[in-house]
Amino acid sequence: MSSRSHTIADTLTRAIIDHRLVPGCKLGERELSEIFNVSRIVVRQALIRLADDGLAQIERNRGAFVAKPSMQEAMEIYDALTLVEQGVAAQLSDRLGPAGWAELRQHVERQRQAVAAGNDALADVLGQEFHTVFVRLSRNKVMQEIHAQLVRRTTLLRSLISADFDYCNLLDDHSRVVDLLEKGRLKPAMDLIDTHHRAVVRGYIMDRAVFPEMTPAEALAPYLDGKADGATVPLRGLSNASGGGDAATHLHLHIPRTDRAPTSRASTKKTNRGLPS
């Protein structure tokens, strides 16, 4: 997979995470090749990576679309996350030293301060990062890669969520898991990890009409250095979520001029509080 394909995949992933490319949106190879000013083969490689991450669906004779996850898929993704994190918990309970436990507790404290300040957005981000730090401390690269791919799949679920969560309870789960593992109580900690993820899934409300529907050109315009007015502009500094590629790569994109304003699929905008972890 070329560095340009990696950069295109990262850009599309970001647009999906930001709810600009909504579930079901057509990802046409011809249109994207014109936008990114690359060959359709390069675009196809990027779309294959999105499909591997579960962010896109490629249908024979129809092309690629932003995936439309179901509640069943959400449950399966979080079941897989549970299994990975339970395996990590078993490793940490035997191997983690004082510095590792201190890092986890410091992260929990930062999340606690965000909750106390009523900053749900920051609490949400820190809650997700807790799980990443938790898995990283295992020093198991394979576990980290599997976990990262599953987390990327939850980003699409975020585009379908309109719900309210009790961040205090979710924070308490993080704190209790650390306490239990540090005391060597592995079984209760593993049970709590399972309960924690199930609580998140139960809070889902699948709603496909929350965010505005845009063309790919409109959706990708904010990620460019220039204006979406038919100009060729460089795209810089996108990191590759799968760990490859070159963050300094410059990719020139061509955004066709469009005069159509984005239209909303819902007359009333609903609140999306984000996905806690």
C-alpha cells in the first residue's frame, strides 16, 4: 500500500470520525480520484484499508460505501474489546510495576477532574485513552494492534450515537479495575471489564438522521490547506492510524467546485454526547 493510499485512508477515516462522511455515503473511486488527484488504483487501496478496519463496505458491481453498523455489530465489537482487555488484565496483574500503576491512577485522576468540572467531552476523550494506555502497558504489540483496530471500528459507531451516559459510573469502573488488579484480584477485575463494556453498548441509540449529509467533496474540504474551489492544495501532517506511512507526506487534492449547500437529514438537531469508554 503506497504512502498516498495511507494518507487518503487517514483523511477518509477522519471525515468519518467527524461525522462528515455519514453511514451509507457512496465512496466513488472516480470522484475520490479527482478529489485527491491520484489514480483509481491508489484510491482503491485506501478503500480496501477502510474495509479492513470495518469503516467501509465494498459491494460487487456497486462500489464502496461508508459502513452502516448495527446494534449486533456493536455488541460483537465490544465483546472483542472485552476479550482483549481481559487478556491484558491477566498480564498486568502479574507484571506491572509501581510506575505502571501510578500512570493508570494519574490518568483516572485526570478523568475525575474533567467529570468534576462538567467537561463531558474531555472526560469522554480521557475515558477512551485510559483503555489505550491500559493495553499499551502490556507491552504486547500484537494486542495493541488488535485493540487499535477495534477502537477504529468504534469510531463509526460514534456517528450513530445519540445518548446520555453517567460518566461518574464509567470513571468509577476504571478506578475499580486498577484497584482490583493491583491487589491481585483478577477474576473480579475481568468481570468488571465485561460489565463496563456492556453498559456502554446498552446506552446506544442508533440514529442515522442526526448529522448533515454532504458530498465527498464537501465533506473533505475542511481537511485541506486551501479552499474547496477547484484549487490543488497540499494535505499535510496526517498520521497513519495503522502505524505506517510518512506523516510528512504531501498529497495534492483537487476539490471540484460545488455550489450545493449541505442539507440536513433531520429537521431537528439531536445531541450527541459521544461514546464513553
